[in-house]
Amino acid sequence: MKIEAEWMRGGTSKCWVFETENLNETRMDLDQLLPRLFGSPDSRQIDGVGGATSTTSKAMIVRRPSDPSVDVEFTFAQVGIEEATVDWGSNCGNCSAVVGLYAIEKGWVTPQGDVTRIVTRNTNTGQVIIQQVATPTGALPIVPDAQMPGVAFPGFKVGLGFQDPAGKTTGELLPTGAASDTVVADGKPWTVSMVDAGAPVVIVRAEDLGLNAVRYDAWKDVVEQHLDTLDSIRRQAAVRMGMATTPGQAARAVPKLAIAGPPSESDPHTDVNVMMLSMGKPHPALAITGSIALTLAARTPGTVLSVITGYTARPTLKLRTPAGVIETWSEEQQGSVLVGVDRTARTIATSIIHLPETLGNVVEASLETATR
Amino acid sequence: MKIEAEWMRGGTSKCWVFETENLNETRMDLDQLLPRLFGSPDSRQIDGVGGATSTTSKAMIVRRPSDPSVDVEFTFAQVGIEEATVDWGSNCGNCSAVVGLYAIEKGWVTPQGDVTRIVTRNTNTGQVIIQQVATPTGALPIVPDAQMPGVAFPGFKVGLGFQDPAGKTTGELLPTGAASDTVVADGKPWTVSMVDAGAPVVIVRAEDLGLNAVRYDAWKDVVEQHLDTLDSIRRQAAVRMGMATTPGQAARAVPKLAIAGPPSESDPHTDVNVMMLSMGKPHPALAITGSIALTLAARTPGTVLSVITGYTARPTLKLRTPAGVIETWSEEQQGSVLVGVDRTARTIATSIIHLPETLGNVVEASLETATR
């Protein structure tokens, strides 16, 4: 048995794109099928299409929904590497960027005007993402030429607009009801903001850690000396945001924690210096979901972030991370807030993946079950 | 522009297989085309089909030659990752294992009998490799089921027989004319064998380093204390084998050096304990070319290896490496020696790779040149 798939780059990730219909034809449980197609469990994924890293072991499953207000519905699957598992718990911002391009290339959406708007909905999170694909002459450019940081080659330009991203986890942009709160950790009070947009994030002020813009390069060293205190803040925030009943029960991955401070005066390309903690460690960049949370926090009066950036209805926000400056944009449209980032995407290969041996066996078993 | 390719696993490598004709149609210089298709230069190869490791950044280019005695001719390309380069200097034993399977799957060779014999010739080295693909009912099994060490999933069984591999670099199996020689290093004499088969290799006796089978696990530590001495032996061997005019001018990669000793009496699955040095460091396993050299050395009376294994016309040789036991086989047929190893191979995906933007430009330039 063989399965059609497109191998696409979305932002800084490589993603295998499947159509729901093609996967359904296998009559296989996706939690078994996807790991085997990717070559898992195997740290090298040498017998499958996976790339043996978290950013290259990803699948997108796409379909045209019956709901006429949505052009494409998609589900993200993070495929395990050492383990034959699939994590369906979150979306991937980078892989999201392939969905609009896929719809145009497959003729699901007809390009219109200089920028073609594709309404997509992620089923892992319920998030609607309005994708804006550059189609300068009413079509995709023959030669993709948009660049983005972290990718050596150009692609097609895709704007990802997260529609009304607030409260997807907790129901509220500000789950505590306040734009800022005080948390006590390591025997002293910390002024923080807890926001839920894209992902739940607790924002800590850099100055409370003794950090300033002049020595942004040294933030990581200082932050690493305060990891216990910061995790204590994060766990207390989990409780206040209604995501855990006790600090000890807070998940390791959410909420995330961001440290934010004003930029250096000599750094005109930055609105705010940021360092994100992910799984208890300083993150070299910023997940797209985290950048959405910070952007909405900057738009919200009274948050520690809006105090840093100065509340104005700014159309863009430039966040300095260890890996470089990330620019986000936001706008209000017909009562909705759209918060977004620009990525590039490209189709690497149109493929037919050969369904290997063990699946042949499993398929037979499924058929037996189905006809029993 | 788009290029057809099969993505195949051969042994412990992943290889992209192209037909010469399809590549020629691009009118592109392969030293430019392949790196771009693979996404190089980029340590992550995120915009191409490469897997960002040396064992997953490999291409095989295959064609049906006019010479009727050869079924398939193939060229191996090691595609650079951080650099946009291609190394054409050697063959890859693992990727070689895809060639016979490819010929059967494409209908170039009709399976016959339980084992189908495909005569292949590698153009990088001039080596003829007789491939024996298991076709139990006169066809490839519907479900591939052959296992091999280092690969988590089964594939089709492929025997790789290197035909008369001796002397491909220096012209002689024993370039010095002797089965064993004495080299002086670190102030004392060493009895070594210098053989050229598959690759040029100098074989050192484990006992001369104070190593024995009882403590094979500890070989690496001891070997690492003698790297300078061993490299001195290797460089002197390069001169004696006619591969360098002075020890200082010897290449880093060739000849290779192998340390060999008798197996433990409690280890019936091993004929010889081996540790290979590659680029000056202990290798965790054994390149296929190195295993060919050792196998022919074991067949040759008077080499330090044949003294260890006891010269008999044994059909198989079991070599213990840090990564496990590797079994080779050898036979004489119609005046030819065939030395081989068994691998497994499988087609992962049938693909059309999208030729990216920069190549569009380069193609135009080539066309201009061609019509000037």
C-alpha cells in the first residue's frame, strides 16, 4: 500500500502533509501508522521519512471542511523519534505556514489579488489562522523569493494571523482578571502578568532579576542562576490561572515563562528584550505561540509588557531573542483581533510513501476487526 | 522544474536515487544541483531533501550501460551539508545495496529463481559488485522481512559481492609484495600487514599493543593512548604502499588502520576481534570497504590476520567490532574472488523533487551559454 504526501518546509520546520482521505483509506490507527511511516522508534529514523529531530518529525493532516466559512481544516502531529508515539496536544506555528500554500497548489483555493487570504482552522487547539499568501500577479510567483531568519533559502511568503487567540486554554486573556499580579518567591514579591493567548505565558520583569538591556548577552547566565525561583513563580502562576490545583501539580511545559525588559537605547530595531524558558531552560528563540501571547500582552494596558513597550496600538512589535529579532503584527478587523507573524514556505517534494511491512500485517488485522 | 527520484534505505544509510537521464535534462552541473536539492549549505538542510547527517546526505546516480555484461552502472555522491560541495572520491557500501533492488523494482532486471543476480559497476572506484537479491518465488517478497544489525525495521535482503576487489588503489593486493612486514615506531618493531582490497588497510596485531580478547571492552581506552604511534605506523605504511612519498605527505583518510586479535574462547560467534581507526580515531563499527580488506587478508596466507583466523578457505568471517559482530563471506567463482556482506534495502518513497528557485536562474544561465 502507498500513501500520497507532500514534503514541505514551513518556516524553520520540515513537515509531511497528508490528506485525511488518503490516511483513512489505510484503515490504520494514526498513532501506529505515523510512527511507522516516519521510521520510529529509532533515534535515526533511518527506515522512514522522519528527519530524526523534533523540527523534522512533524506531520500535518489537512482536509476541506463542510463548514463554508473555513477553507482548510488541519491537525498537527508531533511524531515521536525514540518512541513510537504521536503527540496531538498542540499546534506547530511553523508547520501551520504550509497549509495555505498547500491549498493554493492543490487548487482548493483560487488565488485572488496580490495577497490570497485562506481561512484555516487548527483542530488541536481550535485556533483559526488567517493565512495571507503573496500572489503578486494573481498567482504564486514562478520563483519563490521571500526570505526569513533561520532559513538559508527563499520560499513563498505566508502571513499567519491568529484570530482572537485569547483564552484558548483558560477561557480568558487574563485568567486572574488582572493585567498584573504579585507572586512571592524566594522570599520576595514579583510583579508578573499572566496571559493566555496562543499559549498560556507568565511574564516576569527583567529588572526584578537585576537584568538590563546593556548586558542582554549575559541574561542567560543570570537566568540560569535563578531557575528554581522562576519555576516557583511559574508553578504558582499555573494555580492562579486555573491550570493546576497545587504548584506541585503544574505541568512542566505550560504555562511558559518569559522574562521581558526594555531594549537598549542604541537598539532601534527592538521594542522589547525577551528571554523565554522552555521545559525549565532558556530557549534560544521564541515559539510562535509564545510570540502571539507577548504581542497581545503588549496590546493590553497594565501588563508588565505594555509598561515596557508603552501602550500604543502599534501595528508591529519587535522582540529581541538570543537568536535575533522576531517581528509580529496585530490588527483589529470587524471586532476580531488578528495577531500574526510572517513565515516562508515551500514544497520540497511530491511523494508516494511506501507503506512498510508491519503495516501490511496490521492492516489485515484491522480489516478482520472491521468485518468480524 | 521537477526531478524524479526514489528515496531508499540501503543498509544503515538513506540514499536518494536519481537516473542519469533525469539529471541530464536539467542541464545543470551536478556539483551545484545536488547540494541545492539537498538544502546545502545549511547545517540543518531544512529547505531540501538531505537529512543533515553524513549517512542521510547521500545520492546514487544510476543508469543502464551499453556494456551488456553489466546490468546497472552507478555513481555515488556524498553531498556536503555545511558546504555546497559534492565528494565523488569514494563509493558507499551501504548505499550500494539499493542498486539491485532499484533495478528489479523498475523492471530493468527480471527476477529469476530464489536469488536474482544483478551485475553492478561503481564508477567512482571501478569496482564491480554482484548483487544477490532474495526473490523467493521468482519475485520480490510482498512483505520485506530480512533483518540486519543497526536497522530497526526489516527490508529486502541484498548480498553485495565485491568482485576481485584487490589492488583497486595500488594495483596489488599486497603492495609491498609481502604478506607481512616490520615497521619501526615508538622505538620498537611492529609486525603489520598492508593490504589493498576495497580500501587500503594496514593491520596491526592487538598483542603488540598489549591487548587481548578478555578485555575487548577496554581496547578503546588503550588504543587512544597510542594514537600517535599508530598514526606513525599508518604513515610509514602509506609510503611503503606507494601512496605517499614521505610519511608527512600521507593522507589522513587512507590507508586505514585496523587492530586485530584472536577472539575470546568464550565467544564462539567471532573469528577475530577488530578495532578500526578512522581519521585518527577509533571507529564504532567497520566500513564495508574495510571489512572487504580484512576478509581478503584472512584468505591470504602469511598476513597477520590469517595467522589469527588460521588459514582455511572459510566461506564466512565473523568480525567483532564495538558495535557488534559483522559477518562477511567470500568465494571463488570462475577464477574470480567475490568478497561480500549482506545488507537489507527498502524503498521509502517515490518522489518528485521540486527544483528550487536559484536553479531556475542557473538553468537560464546554462541555456544562454549553450546557445551562445
